[in-house]
Amino acid sequence: MAKEKDYFRTFCKVSKAFGTTLSSEKLLDLIVQSAIDTMDAKAACLFMAEAEADVFVPVAQKGLSDNYLHQKPLKARRLVKAIIKAGHLHFRDATSDPRLEHHDAKKAEGIASILSVPVMVRDQTKGILSLYTAETRDFSKDEIDFLSALAEQGGIAIEHARLLDRIQKNATLFLDLASNINSSLDIKKILHNLTVDISQALGMKGAAIRLLDKDSGDLKLVASYGLSDEFLNKGPVSATQSAAQALKGETLVIKDATTDKRIQYKKEMKKEGIVSMIVTPIKSRDEIIGVLRLYAGVEREFPPDVVTMVQALAHQGALAIQNASMYLSLQKAKEDLEEDIWSHRSWF
């Protein structure tokens, strides 16, 4: 009964911390320390996923030395899959369990048993919370459930912090990119800036812009970044489903371009190392003038705010193209007028 009260007090303490001005780092430290104190453990470590690198990295830990060796990324990914499937993993003897690495390091660290549970946020695995004990130990269902619930609290704290950070970064990023896009009246430079800047800013593998040729109805490549010539020349894209939907004003988020039915060139995507995509129309006023495609080299989730920002940047690009076109038209009209006036200089 005393242990149940400890669980309750722990959740009260963690829940109250969410309503304070504590930084995300301190919140995570609190969660990790709470796991140790409540479950009488030696140490705990919270690992979170880094999508771009496809690995889980420690973001908060207590009770482990600085030189302690965690699992290598490749083996860690296999363990993560096993944890997700089973709901948790228990390593009763961490110094000899064949599923684990660095047995000597664990023995030197004084680790006997390890309990690992997934960090779930909106039914997605965002990380792993591992508990380390100094003595060989089994865990009851209540203990496993408690650690799982605490891990979920950690996931919520991290997602909340990441959301606020992403909103702030997106606002700054949009301002910087929009300013750069509109810093020139050279259409080629505008298109180049749009592909390069947005790819680098969002950590994408590459980008391509195709503008609509009204006479032929084809989407012609006008700018690209990070993509091979072989991939760019793979074939016509005007007839693809993703292009057709974009030309109707829709934005598509493709999670896996190598299997998605809407993608025509699946083999070429796989060869190029492309996994996820965003395809959005470039719209000037009420007219769609082209398509912007962003390519990721790993499977990625694109939150609604990121998709909205991509759409807004494509719109900014269209406005910049429109402004540059108007400038060129005015320049041409001015030149024609000057030539006409000069040819009739006898009038003056």
C-alpha cells in the first residue's frame, strides 16, 4: 500500500511540474529521478528518437557515469522494435544477456538488471525509458505499468517543449526564408534560393521546382537541389498522380515514396535514396503555376505546422516570381518606349 502511495505522490509531483516554468531539461531530470526514487533503482536514462539519424539518443540520465557505454545504434534499433512489440523488455542479468552489448561495462558500472519501456505519444514511439538496478531483480506488473506511465509523462513533456521550440523556430525560419526569396528580382536566383534554403532549413535531402508550361501542359524543371541528373531526368511528371493532385491545389505528404500507390517512379525514388516527400502547389493569385517537391532521405513525420509553412513558402516563391516577371515586363516596356521616343527625336 505504501508503494502505491509513492506512485500517487510521484505523479502528483510530476503533474504539478508541468504547470511551472521549469525548463524541459529540468522536467526530464525530474522524471528520471522520480523513476529512480520511487522504484528504488540505481539509475535511469531517457532516450528520444532523432528522425534524421534514425537513432535513439540519451536526453536525460541519472546515476550513470559519463563514460558508461550504451548500445550501438544498429543493435539499439532492434531492441526498440522488440520493446514496442512486447510493451517492455526485462534484462534480469544485464551483464550476460545476449541481447545486450558491453557486458563488462555494465558490470563495472554496477548494473545488474534493466527494465526498458517505450515512450508513447499519440500512439507513436518517441523514445525509451530504461531503469537500472544494482541487484538482480524481477519487476511486478504494477512496477512495469508505473514506469510506462512515467515514460508517457516524459514523452508529453518533450513533445510540448519541441512544439514550442518548433513554433519559435518556424516563425524565425519563415521570416528568414521569405526575406531571402524576396531579396532579388532575378527569377533564377529566386528559384535557387527557394530550393536550397528550404532544403537546408528543414533538413531535407533535396528539392525540385517545376513550373507549368501553359502551351504544352508540361511541368518543366526550373530549379533543383541535392538531386542527381539521372533522377531529375527519369521521365515526364505531368501525368503522375501526385503532380495532378498538386495542380488541383492539394498538398500531398508521402510517408514512403517507394511503396505509395500515388508515386509512379518508385524504383527511381528508392535508387535516389528518397523515402518521404511533400508535394505542394506553387500558386500565384488564383492560378497554379507550378509544383514544389521536397524529398527526405529517411521516413519522416511532417507536423501540420511544418506543412503549412512549406505551403506558405511556396506561395511566397510565387509572389516573388510574379514580382520579378512584372519587373521584367516593365523593363521591356520602358526599353520599347525609350526606343520609340529616340526614333522620333526630331519631334523635340
